[in-house]
Amino acid sequence: MAEYTVAVTTGSMIHAGTIGRAYITLIGAKGESEKTLLHNLGNFTTGTTGTFTVSTPSSLGPLLLVKLEKHQYLMVDDEWFCSKVQVSTPEGELVHFPCYTWLSSGEEIQIRHGRVQHVFNEEEAILINHRERQLATRKLNYQWRPFMEGLPDVINADEALDLPEEIRFSVTKSAEIFYTQTQILGILGLKGLTDDTSQWKSFEDIKQAFSHHTTPISEYIAEHWKEDEFFGYQILNGYNPMAIQRLNGLPSKFAVTDAMVKPFLESGSSLSTEMQKGNIFLLDYRRIAGLPTPVIHGKQQYIAAPLCLLYKNPQDKLLPIAIQLNQEPGPDNPVFLPSDSEHDWLLAKMYLRNADFHEHEVNSHYLRTHGLSEVFIISTLRNLPTPHPLYKLLMPHTRYTLHINTTGRDKLFGPEGIYTKATNLGGQGKFDLLKRWFSEVTYSSLCLPEDISDRGLKSIPNFYYRDDGLKLWHILSRYVCSMVEHYYPSDQDVQQDSELQIWIKDIFIHGFQGQTRTGIPDRFCTVEEVIRFVTMVIFNMSAQHSAVNTGQFDYGGWLPNSPNSMQKPPPTTKGNSTEQTLLDTLPDISTSANGAVFRWLLSTNAVDFIPLGCFPDEHFCEDAPLRIIETLQADLAKLTRQIAERNSSNALPVPYFYLCPTKMENSASI
């Protein structure tokens, strides 16, 4: 007689437990056990581990699979989330079976042992069959669907309820989002903001209207948004550090002259001299030019496609020194300067911040992080079975993304979505902007070190997105390198892994539309190629998303600093703007309130937040990867301390913490 001690762990989320009956069958290389009832005496309540004994006439040999079955008890037809099963064998081995799956009544699943195994080393027929069946099922559950021509494909689901349950929001997160949204709308509704289509009367009215929800940074911005020094700081460290680039030569479409900007440069210097020194930078929102704008509450909305020149002065402050609001120079497209009237200059900066809002929300935030993460996740779920090393490596970075994306395409970008109804790029404009960005995306632009270098930003001071991001990139790269080199000792191992090759091919075809100009590979030939690509994937799923998402309310909570729409056309002359002009140009009260809703919602951390490097789901079980994870966690803790020290000693009242590991999630989960 051989006895196996079986520990079955139920998930910790709400409603994970069951009062139903569960059965287990152990399957080994030498046979399988009888189906055994796991007696439910509180053993399957949320967050608990039940211990049971399974007896067999003789040893089953190396354990390969466990089979779980669930049946309802009496008339209660609940579901059960099994996290993992651990089996102690008569030979003294502890075998780990990661599950992390919901079981319905009458359902049966087979769970494979948690050890990594490449497809080219698979020998047991039963495991080969299990691997093939698992992928076949996944290909049915996770299907590609075209989003629109010129953009990456998406998951084939009309709404979140169409998705498999294991990748949907937990009950806690769903309830929290519903509560937060209801709370926001309730507060705004009580103040009469959501239905008021009149214009703002004063900036003080704006402050009072949104006084119910502020952050230390949004309060600072409300006091300092007019200042050029702050304007330059937020271009580097606000919610969209992706727009700025160093300028080597003035574009012919930008009608700025040396005489215009000479008063704002170091005494005796010139524009060409400062460009040669690397002190001149450019913002160019050319992708917005000519996009259609909607009518909101009976009023036509307007948008600009600005160019902005910025100067790094001898005190290392980045200052705007010229703004042209549209791409084509001409007498009706003046260049605005800091020496113009206060309201002319503020109005020009407001139009630029509105353009930046759209470039951020549509491209930097949605498509670069959420959209491409969706591509990586679908390919992972379709093509990498549970024993594959990249499946185990990437799964923590997939949490909730498919759910939030599926919901967001409807609730934000759909015909009745908030973004559609409350911005001056509602309707077709936002999709055109997505296509324009995606037509230019390259592999190198998705890799932070290369992107920083290509934009000429390696030496610009006070650029904390770059500083923290590069440290984080190198931490993740070392982590990925250790994992990949452990499981792929040679280039030949990479080349013969058919599942890995299908994974990257699917990404190339469905994500990047088979465009070789992107530089995205369609196959891997070397270990180094895998390391670079997987580092990029994890960084964009976690760190990059945090950098462009977390600060949305901080920098957008004060409406004039980041208008979600503009109700007047860009000025064609100087000298006519007043404070009333600024107020009349901002979106009406209702549109402003609706714009605040999604920024507030998307910047709110969830109760079930899981920070980068914390992996409660134990996909890896072997000593080597667990040691690698410990090193990652130690590196992240060190970076967290460095960021805290930098922020505490920084003279600038606005700290930068969006790339602090403890403040970002493993995945694009909101």
C-alpha cells in the first residue's frame, strides 16, 4: 500500500470557495489512483488549504497529472477556484501542480506538474497528449478578431462576460470599479455638473467644482499650471513623457526665427548655437493634423496640431519658448511666445496640452500599453502551454488586461463611450490617430534604452521617467536573461522550440500585421533575441503602463492643465485673448465632468493591487527560477529605496513615483 498526502488550496478571492463535492485522481508514469472523494468539512472555503490522503496498491511512479472533478452538493450549484495542488509521494518527493482555474459543477480538469518542460524534450505520451489538448482548447477559448484595418487584432469577445472566467476581474475588483464609478457620478451629479451644458464662469468655479477629489500633485498644479518651468517639467515627468525629442535642425514647417526666441536664450547665444549644444527640444503633434472633430451639446469642437520649441537653460530648467498651433506656417498661424500677453501664451499652452492629452490617451496609453499587451497575452494563451517557461514567466503580467481592454473598447471608445462623447476627438478622429501612430511604430521605439537614445534624451537633466525607467529596464532585463539562459542554454534550443516560434509568429502577424518595416521578428534564432523581446514585453505590460497611466488624475485633475476638449478654434491672431477667452474655449461643465470621470477611475489603485515582482500565483516551482525571482525582488526593493530617497530630497515640490516598483502593478489591469 502506498499513501499520498494531497494538499488542495482554494483561491483567496471572494466566492472562490465551494460547498460542493470534489474528487481527485492521481496519474503517474506507472498508473493512476482510484477517483477519491475529498471530504468537504470546511476544506474548500476561501483562502484555505485542505489536506487529504490518497491510497494506492503500489507506487504510481513519477507523478504526471492530477485530475480534479467538482459536483454540486444538494441544490447549490456554485463554482470553485482551485489555486494549486501539492502532493507528497511515498518516495518523499513534493510535487507541485499549479491550477489557478475555476471549476463549475460537473466539470473535470487535468493539471500537469509544475516543472518546466520544452516541447522538444517531451517524452511521456500522456503529457504530449495533455499538452496538445490544452493548446487546442485554448485556441478555441482565445481567438483573434480584427479590430479595424491598420491596427492590431484583438480578442474575439463583444463584452467581458464572453471571456473565460479565469482572466476576468475578480468579484472584488468588479464591485470596486462599480462603486468608484457610482461614487464619482454621484458626487458630480449632486453638484449638478453632469447635466450642466453651460460654460465655466471663472477658474475659481472650476476649482470648487472638483474640490471633492484632489491629490497633492493636482493641488500643486492648480496653483502652478501657468508657470513655464512647470510646463517643461510635466513634459518630462507627467503622464506623457513620450512626446519630446531633441532638435538638431529646425523644421521648415515651424515659422520660428532666431530673432523671435533670442530674448529667451542665454545672453549672446542663438538658436543654432543652442541646437548644437543639444539644448533645444521639440514637441510635434503632427499626427493630429486634419483629424475630424465632433459636435458636443450642439457645439462644434476644435483641435490644434501644435509644434513647440523648448529650451534647457543654464539652470537646467526646461522652458517653452515658442508654440505654433498648426502644422502649416502662414499669416493666420502665428508663433506664440512667452513675451506675448499672458492670456495669448496661456491659450497656446492649453491647446498644446489638449493635443498632448489625445496623443497620450489614444497612443501612449491605450495602444502602446493596453493594445500591444493584449497581443502578447492572446498569443501566450493560444500558443504556450503551462509547462512552457515563457508561459510561467509572462502569466503574472497578463492579469485583468483582456477584461479591461474588452470593456474599455466599449465604455471608453464605443459610440456611447466617455472618450467618444466627452472629447474633441470623439468618433472617427481617435481611430485615425491610432492608425497614424501604429503606422510609425518600430521595435526600437518600444525598447526604452533605444527610444531614449533615438529621441536624443540621454543627457537632459531632471528626466525621472528616463532615470527610473532605465534602471527598471536593466533590472527586468537581468531577470529575463537569467530565466531565458537557464531554460535555453544554446541558440539551438531556441531554434527547435516550435511553440516559441509559433508564439512570436502570431505576434508578428496579428499584432504587427506582418509588417517587416517595424523590425519586430517573426522568428527567433538566438537566445539574445528572446531576452530582448521578452524584456520589452514585460516592461511595456508593467512599467510603461504605470508611467503613462498612474498620473492621469494628478496632471489632468486640474482641467485647464489638460483639457479634454476645446470649444473655440485655435486663434489666428495675437492680442485678442482675455481670461474669458480661456474659459469660453474650455469644454462646457458637463463635458469637463465626464472627462474627469475616466481620469479619476483609471488612476485609482485597486484593493487587490499586486505590485511588480510579487507573484502570488506560483507558476514556477523549481529551485533555480525561485532564486532568480528572489534576486528580482531584491533589485526592485533597492530601486524603491533609491526612488524614495530621491523624492524626499528633491527640491521640486512634485515628486516622481510612477515607476516606483511598489506603486505599479505587474500588468495593465486598469
